[in-house]
Amino acid sequence: MMMLALAGLSAGAAHALSGPDHVAAVLPLASDAPGRGVHIGLSWASGHGLGTLALAAAAGLLRVGFDLESIGSHAELLVGVALVATGLWTLLRGTAHSHAPASAGTAAGIGTLHGIAGGSHLVVASSALALPFLSAASWLLAFVLGAGVAMTGIGWAVQRAGRSLAPPAWDQARRLSGVLAIGVGLVWMGMQLV
């Protein structure tokens, strides 16, 4: 059971850090609220975990007629739209010190969409569902925890950077994170539409 949990933790962290859509979603939100980067990262990760667990539970309960590929494909398209919207929102809002920052609720909502989206974590989570219930549940919880720790770490890194950069440099970094989100979002939508 311990090895299964460690494998889930590792898979979750690797999934979160290797997904450009994850990083591109959290960077602009956390950079918009640099003093609350950890909170934004944790909120996004909580939403991602809830979305992943909800879809895994539904897949486990509704094994017949549950088209994970179709749901994942549609949700991935919405992830692309959300990334473009987040990037545009970041670019159009002025400096990080001239407006109300991103909210934890927004971060959690975008994270939930990512959790439902499918992608590689659903393939891995679906294989975990073939395990006995307690083993599958342990693996999935460890996966969610690993992804959560990784994305909270991204928020922490943004928070640290926000404390060390002067406002003009920080605003440039924040705008760059918006451009990154738009670019990844357009690629994400393009991958779903071809």
C-alpha cells in the first residue's frame, strides 16, 4: 500500500509539473496576486483534485456508457478557452498593484475544469480504478495530493518572486504570464479542433 501511495504521489506531481496547461493557468493567477501565490496555487490544486476525484468516482460508478474520451475532449477545449480568457484578463487589467487581485474561487474553478478535462491523468486514474477499491482510492488520493503539492509549489515560487522583484519588473513578468496562458490556450484549442 505504501508503494502504491508513493507511486500516486509521484505520478500526481509529475502530471502537474509536466502539464503546460497547468503551469500556464496558475502563473497568471498567482502573479496577479503575488502576496497570495501560495493560496492561489492551493485553491487551483484543490479544484483540480476535486474535478479529478469527481470524474474518477463517476467513471467507477457509471462504467457502462460513460465516454471519458468525449468528456475529456470537450473539457480540454474549455481549458483552452479558459487559458486564453485568463491570459487576456491578465493583460487587460493594468498593473498588479492597481486592481483587486485574482480570487481563490476563480483559481479553484479553473482548477476544477482542468481536473475534469481528462488528459493523461484520466488515463492513469482509469487504470487505478481496476485495482481493489481501497488500493484505487489510496492511489487516487495520493495522485491528487502530489499534484496539489506541486501546484502549490508553483504558487509559492511566484509569491517569492513577487517579493523580490521591483513593481515594474513584476508587471512585465505578470504580462508575460498572460501571453504564455494565451499561447498555451490557443495550442490547446487547436489540438482539440484538429
